[in-house]
Amino acid sequence: MSSKPSLHDIKQAEKKPLWQRLGWLALIWVGSVGALFIVASLMRMFMNAAGLSTH
């Protein structure tokens, strides 16, 4: 198992530009929303195939 990050590692991460850190945040958010959309779409497709409808 990995140990807690050292103070040096934290300071190195904080030196990265703000746009790069926000870019990673946006990328992770878009990825999670996309994954949720795919799972919801698959569930809806299977429900429609089973004869259930949304209206």
C-alpha cells in the first residue's frame, strides 16, 4: 500500500499551473458524467427491451 504523500510531493503538485489542475478536474467530471450517461442509457435500453416504457 502507498503511504501518505510527503510535503515535497504536495509542494510539487501545487507548482503546477491552475489551468492544468482545473483541466484535470474538468476531465474527470466529464468522464464521470459520460460514464453515468452510458450506464443510464443501457438501463433504459434493457427496460424498453423488457417491455417497460418511460411514458
